[in-house]
Amino acid sequence: MTMEMEYPNPVSIQKNLDGLAKKVYFNLDAKTLVEQTVQLKQGTISDRGALCIETGKFTGRSPKDRFIVKDDSTSKIIDWGEINIPISPNIFDNLYEKMLTFLSGKDVWIRQCFAGADPAYRIGVTAINTTPWANLFCHHLFIRPNQTELRDYKEDWTILQIPEFLANPEVDGTRQENFSIINFTKKIILIGGTAYTGEMKKGIFSVLNFILPYEKNVLPMHCSANEGDEGDVALFFGLSGTGKTTLSADANRKLIGDDEHGWADNTVFNFEGGCYAKCIDLSEEKEPEIYAAIKSHTLLENTLFHKDSNIVDFNNSSITENTRAAYPIHYILNSKPQSIGDTPKNIFFLTCDAYGILPPISKLTKAQAMYHFISGYTAKVAGTEVGVTEPQTTFSACFGRVFLPDNPIRYAELLGEKLAKHTEVNVWLVNTGWTGGAYGTGKRISLKHTRCLVQAAISGALNNVDYIPHHIFGILVPQTCPNVPAELLNPQKTWNSSKAYDREASKLAKQFIENFRQYENRANLEIKSASPRSSNV
């Protein structure tokens, strides 16, 4: 499937702005953008040189206000529903014209950048913003072209972000005043009513999740990636709180990227040119690499200072728990400059199993890898969200369901194709949660042991040990691992009662089976074969 841009031509947008805008700032450097933000009284410099801003009403994405234009190009391809909410081309066109008119007499910042570190698969992204700090975010998070690349720059997609523009739901057809609309035919993303910068980042991620599988046979992935001295690449998938950032940040391995990647025929490449790290409770002791990246020109969102100072209080969540730091990837000292690696050698699916059922590490067959990729399981624990008083099961297909324009089965099948072609790739399920019982009864698996397990998998120390299939989930459980107690590897043995373990394991298996029902009609027999064994449930 290919998609052609019809209207409006990206150059025409710029020409329109030249006639409308009071002043257009084009591809400014980070230093100038920071200075402009301070001059406009939109931000403050911290003691470490970071630019601190507040995003206003919205401090996170608004999934219910994300729309995709439904037209002839998309009507039969997008997986429409609560995730991908359709909106008409007329609504898009009307909002687009209103947003351009809104820019009359206002300053505008334009940036040309890329998404996709591998030149064979990258797209040109032009970001149009109404604040210098939003343009700074684009400077950090997207890939910065060099002078030669700028001369040959080809624009593929445009982001028009105007936080000050508020929609009128009764007239404009939106749910409320804020909106993010993706138009795959016209290759434009409209963002209004929200200053949360992550909407731009994830808008382009959604675009790549749509075009790369169809046009390039590239698997888009919501994961981090690092590389060892011998060029061995490891991928880390996981929902919030599972340890993705912590485990992929390894001083002995080069960081390829922390969030979004593509798996092409023989390469893994970062989609981005920077990092957008959570920084609530950030400390030098816990996350030294990220802490060191909080420096000159870093963009800090919704953090607060200690009283009567410009020293950031990373423990303060008065505005939001979702405080963020945006910075270029080279701010991480051991990052890989090219942000490209070879075919992965190890893939880790991270889950924080608060029920204490899953082993701390297990090996997955190709079928199991596809099944658990679709499941995207973790469990929230008490205190993580308002109203959560006991463990709650969470499933997010492909570890990022809200960013998938197509049905998750499509991505799982593509993963299966990659694993069939590259049979040397190992896929592991790693439980960073509880053992010996559920949250409140058992204990959290130590980070020390989890690191030992991951390192053993990466080094090959788990290649020639004995494995036993889990009696309910069927996943392969290693019986020995260097520097890890053998009894920890088999979760049933850590419980006081094996019957109690089996009872709770069956409950969790039923939740997996129930969640998978929504995909059964499209799933092939191989994927279905990896379901927990119903005879044991």
C-alpha cells in the first residue's frame, strides 16, 4: 500500500505562513530557542542550566481526543474503534483553515527534521509551533539534519501545533476543545488546545506504525534498545513501571534509543534523535545517566523548584506525576551516535507481575513470543494510581496499543516473520514484579537478581542450561542461572502453598485467555497454540 500527498503541499503551508505570521523563525539552534522562551517569560532556567516550562491544562496525552481522518485511503485499513477514532475529511479541512487563520499576526517557529535514523526508512517531518520551547522539543526529540541533509531535505509530513487554538466541539466536530488529528492522505497532523509536547512525538510514532509495515516491511516497536561491545543488540519492551528504562540503561552497553525503534531486514534503528524521560523521583543514585542529562538546553516539563531557589525538586508531583525531561540522545554519555544496530540477538518482554505468578525469566518459542507480544501484560500495584488498592491486570497489545493504527495481529505476524527469518534471536519474558505471593504477601524480585538474569541471557549463559515448561503458561523456565538462587527461578517453589500458587496462576491464565478473545478471529493457529493450557485453567 502506498499513500500520496494530495493537498496541501507542505511548501504552500510555509508560504501561507509567510503571508500570515508576524514573524517566522526557521530552524533556530537550541541556545536561541531557550533564550527566546525566557525572554517571553514562558520558562525559567534551573541551577543545572535546564529550561523549565509548564504545559498548562494537559500534562499528558489525551487518547480520547486523538482522531484519524477516515477517507478512501484509510477506511478499509485502519483498525477503527476506541483507539483509532474516525473523523471526517471535512472536519479536518475546516479545522486546518481555522488554524492557519488563527496564526495571523503571530510569531511562528518552523523546524525541519527527520524521524528514522536509517536513511533508507526515514521521513522528513516539518514541525510548526507557536512557542519556542515546543520547537526546542522537536529539536531534541526528532533527528537533526546536518547542513547537507538540509539542502536536500524532502518534507513528507507536517505537524501544525497550536496549543492556543481551541476547538468548538459543537461546530468543529471534536469531543472537546483539545484535539490531535492525523490525516494519512494529506500527511498532516493537527494539534490544538494542548501544549503537551508528547502529542507531537507520539503522533509521528503512530504515523510510522502505519506506513512502515505496509510500505517497507519494517516492524515498528515501542521499545528501548542497546548494544554490546561485540555489536549484539538487545531490545526491551515493557509498559510503564516494568523497568524498561532502568534495565536498558547499562554503562557497559551503548544506548541505541530509549523508546521507539524499527526492525528492518538487517537493522534495528531509532526513530528519534533524543529521549523523553520520566523524571519523577529522579536521583543521581538511581538513574545516573538520565540525571547527568539534565543540563544546559534540556527541556524540563512540569517540574517545580525547591522553595526560594531554582533547584529542581524531582520528588514534587504537585503538577503531575508525569514530569518529563527532553534532551538530545548524545546527552546520554554511552549512546551510539548513529542510533542504528544489527538484527537483535535478544528481545526482552518486561512485565511487573504483581500476582507473583510468572517466573523471573523464561524463554519463549516463536508462537509464545507472538502471543505475549499481543498480550502486552503487566499489573499495576496499589498506590500507582488513584483508586488502585490491590493489583490490577493491564494488557496493552504490542506494549503500545494506543499507538497502533492497525490491528495488533498485523504487528505480531510481522514479528513472527522476523523471528522465522532470524532463528538465532532469543525472546525472553522477564518478571520484574513479585515472587512468593502477590503484592502485600510476597516480595519484589530484587533488581540485582533481575540484572543478573538479563546479563546471563545476553552473555549466553542461559543457552545450555536445563529448561522445564511452566505447567500452565507453557513458557520455558531455566533451572539454573549464575548468581541467582535456583529456588527463585521456579515461582511455585517460592510460595508457601503450591495449591494456592496453582489457584492464582489459573486466575491469571484466565485473564490472558479472556483478553485474547478480541484477537481470536484474526489470529492464526500458531499464535493460538501459545495460549495458557485451558485444561489447567
